Amino acid sequence: MIFLKRIVFIIFFFAIAQNINAHEGHDHGQPLAVSLALDGQHHLLRVSVQNGFVIFDKAKNTVPLEFNSKLRINHQAQKIGTDGDARPKIAVANNGNIYITWTQHLPSPYTGYIWFARSTDGGKSFSKPIIVHHDQAEITHRFDAITVTASGRIYVAWVDKRDLIVAKKSGQAYDGAAIYYAVSDDHGLSFSHERKVADNSCECCRIAMIVDDQGNAVMMWRHLFEQGVRDHAIASINPEQDSYQIHRASFANWKIDACPHHGPAIAKGGDWGYHMAWFDGGENTGLFYARMDGNAWVSSPAKRFGDASKQAGHPALLSNGEDVWLAWKERSDNASQIKLAKSNDGGRSWSDPIAIAQTHDKSDYPQLLIKDSQVYLAWNTQADCLVWIKVGQ
């Protein structure tokens, strides 16, 4: 059951609370990991995985949501990543093109390929899928992320272990994996040869990626620093540059000899830089938020959010001018809740968090989307299907 508590900044709260679920039912054997986007025609676009196929469908952004017929994107069934931080991804270009990526698991443990498909007709049909990376050894290429610039350049990034393989063959030590990316400047017809952003990334945490006003990709990921510390790193990526500066983004000094399966979130701030949210374990376990100066690459003191005893984590961030929304998931008493907080001053101060939705069954992580300055929260649940809530302007 969904329940909503009083939220002073939700628009049309009562009307929305009556109709926030998608109409279609779930096949309870299918993964709950989905990705969503809004297009220029006020459609909500969705990618999910069913029976080894990436599925695309869309709904008119009205209440209640009614999704149309589903399209299979891959032509043959695959073992597709939907565990932990893995899921298919979707992005919409300014010209209306729809781009989808996903990770295919290969037979060897922890190995995979990153696939890509595009639609140039608003989702009526999709191209034959292609593998993004030119390296097609049976190694780790996983945890894909995608974003599109205003001019139409497509960035796809992923976690890659080719350098680990090379190091092992030469008897050298190598911690973690690496972050690689490729770009397409022909609307997804082809991709450049992939390039490395950084060595020693965490192996199983999602990459957060956005674009800045200059068309550069800004990536944030969990990184392996010295002595096994798994904090976060951030970098601005210009494909015309030969190398990239990596900046430390969090300083919890969490030492763990395992992958947390818990990636960060990032959103563009004003001219000053970026909003960041992440989970850290160790002595000061919890969910944190900070601002990152995009020129000096210095972050503000981290602010804790949520209840660590309820496993607060898996954040979503969205900004619109000085307004910033932060959503996350908490678990307690055999139930999961989505919490939401808002800042009206660029992340300097925040409202008290409120519980906006709850389920007693399995559920995905929250997502935040914006269209025409209207902000929405989405949450895919086993019991209630897709929860879709207007949370403000």
C-alpha cells in the first residue's frame, strides 16, 4: 500500500494521491529495475527487462498512467544485468531520438558487453543493437551510464577490467577496475574507440553522469584510493583532451575489501558546480550530500541525510535553478519507504525529510525527473507497480 504524509511543497497533493500508480500489473517473476525519461511530447518513457529482453514502452504523462504496447529491443534473449546497481538505461535527445543501453552478462563470472539501440521515430521502432566498445574480450564491461548533450553528442561510460587483465599477465598488482567511455557524434550510428578516464574504480557501483553547459561529461563514481579506501571521485571529460584530472569528492575513508553495490548521484548546480549525494559505510555510516565547486574542485562539508539504522541510501538528485530535490530509500519493520527533502537555496539548507511512499513488498530505487519545470518522483514496486508522484515546481 502507498501512503502519503503531509508535504507542504507537493503541488495538487490530494488529487495526485488518488491516482499515482500505473495501470498495468507486474509479472512477479520479472526484475523491478527500470529506467525512466520524459520526452518532448509529454510521454513517460520506460525501459525494463522481461524474460531476457529489454522492453520499451511509454505512457502519456496523465493520471492514471496507461502504458502502450511493449517493444523488444534486443532480438535474441540475453542474460541482462538487473542486480544491485545494474539496470538498462534510457536517454532522450533534444531532437527526440531515444537511446537505450544495457549490460549483457557473459558466461564467465562478472563479464559483460554494453549494448546500445536507438529510435529516431519517437519509440515506434528501434535500430539493430550494437556493442558500444571495440574491445570485445570476455571481460568486465558493466554498469553502463548514458547521457546526451544539447548538441546531440552521446556519452556512454562503464566499468571495465581490461587493465586488470593486462596487469595480472605481467605480474603487477591492480586494484579494482577502471572507468572507460565512448562517444557518438552521429546520433548513435557509431561510437568512437573507448578511452580510459581512471584506473582503480570500484568494481560494482553505478556511475553517475551528467553534461555541463560546455558539452563535457561530468562523471562521479566510487573509487579505490590508497590503503583500500573506497570514497568517491569526480572528473570533467572533454573528448578533445588527452588526459583527465581526477578529483576526490568524498572523504569518509571507508575501508572495505568488497564492492558495496552502492553508487552516487550527481546533479548540475549553478555556475559554481555540482550537487552530489552518496552512501558511505565504516564508522560514520550513512547517506550524505555536498556541493562541489566545478572550478576549484573543492567540496563543501558533507551533510548527513536519512536514518542510518534504516539503511538510508540509493539516492536520487535533481536540480532546477536554486531548487534541489533529494530522494532516497529506507527500510524498517519489513517495509521500505521513500524519503524526500528539498532545498530552495542551492543546497545550503534543506526541508525536513518526509516519507512520500511506502511498500511492504519488493521495490526498486527512487528516480527523479523533470519536464517544463515540473518535478516527478518515480518508484517501481512489486505490489503497487510504478508509483508516479508530482513533487513540485
